[in-house]
Amino acid sequence: MIGTVPMYDAIGYLEKDLLEITAQDFLKVVRAHAEEGVDFMTIHAGINRRAVEAFMRDKRKMNIVSRGGSLLFAWMMMTDNENPFYEYYDEVLDILREYDVTISLGDALRPGCIDDATDAGQISELIELGALAERAWAKDVQVMIEGPGHMAMNEIAANMRLQKRICHNAPFYVLGPLVTDIAPGYDHITSAIGGAIAAANGADFLCYVTPAEHLRLPDANDVKEGIMASKIAAHAADIAKGIPNARDIDNKMAEARHALDWEEMFKICIDPEKARAYYESTPVSERHTCSMCGKMCAVRTTNMILNGEKVEFCSEK
């Protein structure tokens, strides 16, 4: 699947400054992306005048952190016009339906720090997104809803239930959420914590976050680390939700560990290359154990006793 954000491309594609772009210009970019054959587009249609009013009234620490949202907010404030993606939403939907493109309703007012979570701006926009989802379905356009970016752990479950209720159970796509703001360089971990909780409570799609988040563009290794962290979060949530057969692979890993079958463990694990590299990085005297416990391996000890063997350390060479 390939997704795009037309708002990001508008300035470069049109070669115009923000104030010079018209509402119809924005629609031209949507059509251009659709003609290229993309699968989904993130459209920030929910940040309309009502949502902006709520945002302006309820002061934030971080204001707007969505790139597309901030550009639309600036355009609206400078031109004194309604959000073009909201005002001409039916035309946007007509384009998406014509080219069979899914709409990802972007959360322009998502919280950019945990202190801004679940505030008037976020909830006001969420209400608009629920109405926009119904309008999209009425035009036979598939929908997913983007969700919060930063949020304390104790607010995540309630936010997932609120989104599902307000947005009529539309698929929910969460950006993290990051559960603390003080871990630059480790935000794939803060994201995975929030993502696991979100997915266990109803989120349908986790957007991966890399260790480079808030710091720089990610490189290939950052992308891998981010994807692995989100895959772990998603799998943990599947287990928590009781998804049929979700535990099967974990049970296979337990069986391989019981048998000290390292090749089978590497085959099963989520990142075989990294697991093997760790295992082989420190030479061990006995290859059937790892260097953490060596010959005092708990699994080895128990297996030997249950097999009727003696456990003797000092006499072993």
C-alpha cells in the first residue's frame, strides 16, 4: 500500500507560496495523486472553523504539531477562508471514488505532548471526523481515522473507546501514541508502549515511530528498529485481545527454548538476524547454551534432572 499527503505536496507541486494557493489548487493536487495510483491519501478535512475555534480557546503547550494541519491552519488564518478540504469535501470524495482511493482522515489537532492530550481541540476535530467518515461511506469511499500522537498511558484506553463511538467504529490508525515526551532517540519504545495499549483497546493500525523521531530523518536502520517495535506492539495486543492463533508462534518459541533448539528459535523469532548476531557475539564453551547463564542454564538443568541425569558443574570441562 502506498499513501500520500496532498497537503505536503501542494507547495512544491504547484510552485506557489501558501497564500497564493486557491481551494481549487488543493483539489488539483488530490486529483494528481489519485491519477498516480496511490492507495490512500491523508486528508486533513477535520480542522474546520469549529475545530479551530476550540483549539484557539483551549490553550496548548505545543499548539499544532501536524505538518499538514499547521499549513492548513496558516492558510485559513491568512485567507480567512474555510478549510478547502472541508468546504469542498464532496468534490474530494468524488475524486477518491473515481480512482478507488481510501481516505485517511488526518488528525491535524492531534496532541504533540502528553499535556495536550484529550483537550478541546483534539475532541472537537474528532467529532468532525466522525461526521466526515459517514459522508465518505455514503459516497462509497473507504475510510480510516488517524489518532493521537502523544498521550499518557492512563488516557489511551478511554480515547480508543471514544474514537470508536464518535467515529462509528471506523478503522482507527494511531500515531504511537508516545507515552512520554522525554525519550528522544528511544521514541520507537515510547511509541510501542502506547501502541500496544491502543491496539489492545481497539486501534486497528499502528503507525511505526523510529528512534530518529523529533531529531532527524530516519535512516534504514532507524526504519527497521521502528517497524520491529511496532510489530512487537501489534503482536502483544493480538495476544491480549485473544485473536485466534495469535499465541501459536509464542508457544512454538517456548517449545524451541525447552529443547534448546537454537536454529528453531532463530527461525521463529521476529528478527532472526539480530537474534543470531547476539547469540554468536560472545563465544560460549557449550553451544547448546547462551553466555547469559552458561552451564548453569535453568532450562538445561531442569531438563537434565527430568531426564534422570546428574547436574555436576565442577567436574565438567
